[in-house]
Amino acid sequence: MFNYFKNTFLIFVLVFIAERPVQAEDFDIREQRKFFCQLEKYDQCFYTGKCTSDEYKNYTDYFDKVTDYSYDQVGDIYNLIPKIYRKEKKISESGLKRNILEYDSAYLFDISNIYMKGKYNWLTWFKHKTGISHQSSKSIFTEKESDECGAKMFNKYLSLPLPEDADLLTCIIHYQFIWSCLGYDKELSKNLFCQLGNSNCIVIY
């Protein structure tokens, strides 16, 4: 009887450990670097257009899971991913595989705005998870790693307070102010590879 209760208790403990969300101490520096590397790659989808629907989905999957499903509009991103493409195909030329992506600028505009809100939601999650922020900076990349994937995005993160922490002037310059400071990336919006109304958004790579 004692062994039965002992085994049951051990099973309960193991299940609890397996199912608990990632704690701050589990989100070590390697995971923190991966977080910013993935965010940097996701951002580049909107600067270059060189992302397939699978890549959009994989990046969204990563942030949705790692942040404990913190962004309540993530479903809108998933719904829009197939709609942003008018055409998505792979071809092979002289033994080289290439992607041909034709975008719908209206749907791309929609998903970029929802992504920007999500990005600042995920960065807020990072701030609360690690304690690292503009106000309390700590380097996770060494000087020798300044060219590593994620380093530029991390430095950008440290360079500005998040929308929730920004004063009015900072918000007006870098974000968007409508009664409160909103998560809106003016740089990304300005440099979105396919601007709203553009009828010729074709990317081949």
C-alpha cells in the first residue's frame, strides 16, 4: 500500500514538472538569444518579403508557445497567413530551387499591424520574465557576438522603453499615441516591403 501511494505521488510530481510553464530560471541566456534571433527573422519577413507561409507559421508558433500563449490576437495572424499570398510556388531552375511569392498588399498591411502589436506583447512578456529592459539593461550578447543572429534586435529592444513604459514624446516619435501608447513600429511600417495599394508585390529568391 505504501509503495502504491509512493508511486502515485512520484507520477503526480513528474506530470506537474512536465506541464508547468517555463520559469524565468529555465529561460536561460541561450533561450533568450534564440528569442531575439527568432524575432529578428520574423521582423525581416516584413522588410524583405522573403518568407513562405510555413516560415510565418513557424515563427508565430514559436512565440505563441514560448510566451505561454500571451497574445490574444494570435489567431488573427494564423487566419491571415494564407490570405497575404496571391501566389506562392516553388520552382527549380538549373538545379536551383527558388520561391516565387506574390503578395496582396491589403492583407499584408493587416497582418503587419497585428504582428507589431504581438511583437510588443512578446517583448513585454520577455521583460517580465527576465527583468531585462531599457530601464534595467543587461547584455546577453558579448562584443564578439555583436553580429550573431538576434543581437541587433536585442540592442534595439534595449535602446527604447516599451510602449507601456514610454513617455508621451517617445511614444509620438517611435510608436503611436491614441489615448495611450500603442505597440506600433513606425520603422517597420515605413519600410514594409509591399506598401498598401501596391499591386505589384512579387518577390523571387
